[in-house]
Amino acid sequence: MEALLIKKIIRLLGNVFIIPIYFLSILIPKNKNIWVFGSWFGMRYSDNSRYVFEHVLKHEKNLRPIWLSHNKSVIQLLRNKNFEAYPINSIKGFWYTCRASAAIFSVNLSDINQLGSRKLLKVQLWHGIPLKKIVYDDNYENIQKNKIVQILKKIKSLLFPFKEVIGSWDVVMSTSPLVSTIFKSAFRLEDDRIAVTGTPRADFLLCPSQIHPIIFKETESKEKQHLRIAYFPTHRNDSKALIDFIYKISVLENFLTDHNAVLYIKLHYYNLSHINPSLIQNSNIIILQEEDCPDINELLPFVDILITDYSSVYFDYLLLDRPMIFLPFDLKDYQAVNRELYGDYNELTPGPKCYTWEEVMVQLEGLIRDHDNYIKIRTEFKHQYHTYQDTKNSQRVVDVVKQYINTQ
């Protein structure tokens, strides 16, 4: 307890000392051609900001895109490709954030250097179409903060504005008018600060590289054509029930063998470390780790059937016109403890609902026999949630960012 208090005091003093640096950043002139990018609290090279970053590198020769990260492996990966990347909290990370005219991120301002971000345009791409309530709509998150905590948080944001990440965005990119309505509430923005551009991840989904992900080459036989099934569940505050449920997956083993199928399982980034892959001893069931596939969007174009629960991954998968199975085995508990949803689960999910692995197997058997009863409703959902179904989403994001910069 005493050690924790000392650590907090040291952190507080550190924040006090860097306040002048924060306000000094205001004096540094901007360069409208420098844009900084980041993702997932500065730890990953993935998601929407990655695809806009790569688009800018390839198509916007007048712009200077810079990736910022806390992760040394990410920085080295990008530098090996001759991309410009720096540690978030380095001098260059601070300097180029101060100089940049725009910051483009997928979670919040902690994806980049917060200290130098006072004057730039903050572009929120978010990391999916939300089924779960997010940000200001997430009542559970807000309820957990009592009044005293909320007051202290407000005082902290006044004293140390560079530490505030929630609400630190100027414009949000959406995928359709329906999604814009959700974002307007979730991000507390007016209509003119929400742009329908499409999701940059779709540029890859609809025009993937012909090179299959390495993990497929490592886990599949070259002599056989495999049926690829993916189970991508969302995160839980407490993942024990999810992990225990996954450990019961052995009932699918004979089915997978008989149909030459491989089931790839990847937990959400928050829960990845909680599962022990060695407890599932079957060559047809692959537990993916972060190093196997940092970005599941690289896998989706090559997946034949998706299984998920409350994850937004299925909204992206709609673009591929392929079958999906929903597995809300803990629906009541999830809604009671983790998140509320933006409506009735059964109405928001265009696919069969299963609550056990045995029920999943029945649905898989039907899909293999071409008994897909949800083609029409998936198409309806696709049009509701995706105004654009092309590979120009990143370009539309770039165009919107340029427009905002030029009118500032």
C-alpha cells in the first residue's frame, strides 16, 4: 500500500513538471503535411489507423505519415519496411506530434503522444461498428465511477489536460447514417463532426493480398483444401467463464476431422493471455496468439464461416457475404456485468443463435450442406451498416481530414 502511494506521488510530481512542456507545444508551428498515427494505446500495428497509414504512404506523396508506438517490435517492423516510426514518448514522438496537423487513431488519444496533441486535428476512426454500448453510452463504465471519483477525474483533467483521452476527438468516421446516429450519442458530437466514409479495414477485406497469412501455411496441409472456421469472441471483464467454455470444445473434434476443417480461435486483445493453448490437444483447433496474427482483418478474407458473440467483427464480415453463427452462451451475464447492447441481441445478429458447442456443430453441418437461411437478412444488414461497399474508404477518410485541416 505504501509503495503504491509513493508511486502515485512520483507520477503526480512528474505530471506537474511536464505541464510547461505541454503548453510549450502550442508555440511550435504546424506542418499540414505531417500526420501522426497510432493504434490500441500505442501497443499494436493494426486496425483502421493502420490501413489509412498504409494508404497515405502509397497514394499521398505530399503527406508525411508517421507511426507512433510504445511497442519496440512494432517500431522495428515498420522501420524494416522503410516506414517512419518513433516511440510515443521519445523526443521525436513529441516533436512530430507537435508539428503534425492531424492525429489519426483507432481507440483514443493514448494511441499517440498526448503531450504534443493540443493543437492538431484529432481524428477518431474507432475500431468497429458497435453492438455493445461504447464511450459515453457505456452506462456500466460510468456507474462504476462514484461521484467522488468523477469529481477527482474532472479536477485531474483541468490540472493535467494532456492526460484526458475521453472526449479528445474533433471528428469521427462512420460507415453509414445508422452508425452515425450511434456515434453521435456515444462520442457526444454534432452531425457536422461525423463523416460517413466507410471503414478503412474494408479496403483490405474486399481487396486482400493474394498471399495467405503465414499461420495458414504453418497449420494446414498443403495437399488438402481446408474449410476454415473462425471463432472470434469479444472481451469480458472476467474471462474465466469464456475460457472454461472454450475448453469444452472437444465435442467438435470429430466434425472437424471428418470435414477437413480447421477452427481458428482468437480471443480479444484484452483476454489473450488468459487462455492456455496446451490444454487443447487437437491439430484441427488452433489457438492464435498475438504474434500469430496481430490483426484479425488479415484472416477474415480467408475465413469460410465466422463464429462470434458480441464482437463487432461480424459487421465487417458482412461485406464478404459469408455465413456466420452467433454463440451468446453467456448473454444474460454479459449484459448484466459487462456491457449493455444497442438493442435486442436477436434482432441485431443476422445468423443462428447457439448456446453450446453441440448446437454449433448442428449449424455447421447444415452450412456444409448449403442450408444457409440467413443470406437475405445478411444482405439487408450489410446495406444498413455499410453505405460504401468498395475499396475507397481510406481515400474518403484522407479527403475528409484534408477538408477539415484546410478549414481550420
